[in-house]
Amino acid sequence: VKVVALAGGVGAGKFLRGLIRAIPAEDLTVVVNTADDLRIHGLLVCPDIDSVTYWLSGLADRERGWGREGDSFRALEEVKRLGGEAWFSLGDLDLGTHLARADLLSSGIGLAEVTRRIARRFGVGATVLPMTEDTVTTRIEALASDGEHLDLHFQEYWVARRARDEVKAVRYEGAEVARPAPGVLEAIAEADAVLICPSNPVASIGPILALRDIREAARARPVAGVSPIVGGAPVLGMADRLMPVAGWEVSAFGAAAAYSGLAKGFVIDDRDRRFAPRIQSELGMEVAVTDTIMTDDDAAERVARAALSLLESP
Ligand code: GDP
């Protein structure tokens, strides 16, 4: 079976490691969120693309969740000492990725091909693609504790200000006019299954589905998702701060509701079993229930197989 996975960072990375045990990696195309990409030190940094690439290559830092295992931060310390911007942590090895990407981009190669090439260099068998080569940016409108109205880049909200502001609205700037990256629509059209990774529905999957052509293409295929919300809270991250603003309750039901009209199946955690009847009756989705905490690749494989099983023809 050919599979397209829609992905954010960490939750997606763990899940995809399980998925490539359930299907051949060559049959997988991962379409990754780029709306929290940023320019810093003159470099394009693509946190979700790099997370997915590092996780699939086995080089991710499992403890920290982002970046490369065993990385050091000497370059960044020097940047700090010299008065440069140092609020966004980039490890030394990670910087190597950004420099290589900058070189390829400056030679005129598009981000999709650059992303494919870098993933291949990391030994990743799956195809990794950005959702778009155009600029789409998640902007967070928030209220600071002193009452100031803020309009922040997602990374300013999350990393620089550590999610301390009260979120009022989220918008995906540029999404109305952005075109899917080369290869994305083709992969979806050929897919036997489209899987939505257990990623933040607002910050990671929302921007991908905000591209109308991607949403429409996915809607024409069998789609199943996996809940990032377990026991009423995200396993990690700030989905609980963003989902209410988008109108979704912070529960496995709310996570399913985020994909209403798109997904025909949804995987939820054992401890959220009680939501299954509501997801079935109110959202019309098939539900699979399993332990979705992906502590290792065995656990991730079980979650991936549960998602695939929802789409197997009867
Ligand atoms: P990031 O926020 O850009 O790092 O990327 P993601 O959106 O992919 O990752 C964050 C989401 O993954 C959060 O909403 C987590 O709840 C979810 N997540 C992380 N680990 C797990 C896990 O082991 N199981 C499940 N079900 N969700 C997870």
C-alpha cells in the first residue's frame, strides 16, 4: 500500500518510525508542516522537516524530542557571546543541516527537492516533502499579562515567550495563496491511505490542511488520524492552549473533531475509550482503541497498524 502521512514534529517522528515497520519505507511520503519555519542567522530553519528527518534516520534526540542526539551547542554559545540572536537553540550538527540546506537553496534548487536530497543523505527511505515551497506562517494573536495585544510568529510565542501569553486567535498567513510543493498532490492522488500523525492539530496539521488543494486531494482518499490528546491533555507541547481557540475541546473527541469531514477513522488511547461512541455517532468515524503512548518503536508500530487497519477494505 502507498501511504501519505501528514506530519508535524515530534509526535509525527515517533509515529513514522512505527509506520515504516508496518509498510516499506519506500511506499511512504511524508508531507510536513512548514508554517513554523523561521529565518534566523540568515538561514531557513525548518523544525518539523528536520525533526521528521532525524527521527526517521534514527538520529533524533529521543529524550529532548528535537534536534540530534549527542549534539553540542558550541556555535550557539559563541553567537551569544558575540551578541547575536540566541533564543532559538540550534545544535552544532543541526546547524550543519541548515548550512547544507542554505547552499542547496542558493544554487536554485527548490525546498521540496532540497528536503528530499537531505533526507536521502540521512539514509531515510521514505520521501520527505514540505507542504509548500511558498511562505505560510502560523501567527498567534495573544494577550500579554500586562494587557498588551501581541501578534507573534509561532516560534516567538512558543520558544521565545514560552507560551506564557493568552492565545486569542491563530491564523495561517499566506495559506490562501500557497501552492502545494511539487510532488505533494501526486503522492496524495496515488495513496491508498492518508494518515494524519499524532501531531498538534492547530500548529502542525492545521496549516497543511489550510492549503485547499491538499485538503481536497486528501478528502478524495481514505483518511485516518491518531489522537495527540491522551487523557485530556497533549502528551507534550501546547495543543491544549491552541485547540480551544480553534473551537475544539481538549480531548480525544476534540482531536477527532478537528478532522471531521475528512477522516473516516481515528485512533484513540485506551484511557479515552469512553469517547469512542461519540466519535462514531457524532462524527461518523470508525474508532480504533489502543495504547498510543509511543515509548519505543514497538509501541509506535502498534499505533501505526491500528491506523492502517481502520482503512482496510472490509
Ligand atoms: P511539534 O509540536 O512541532 O513538535 O510536533 P508535533 O505536532 O508532531 O508533536 C506534538 C504533538 O505530538 C503533541 O500534541 C503531542 O501530544 C503528540 N505526541 C507526542 N508524543 C506522543 C505519543 O507518544 N503518543 C501520542 N498519542 N501523541 C504524542
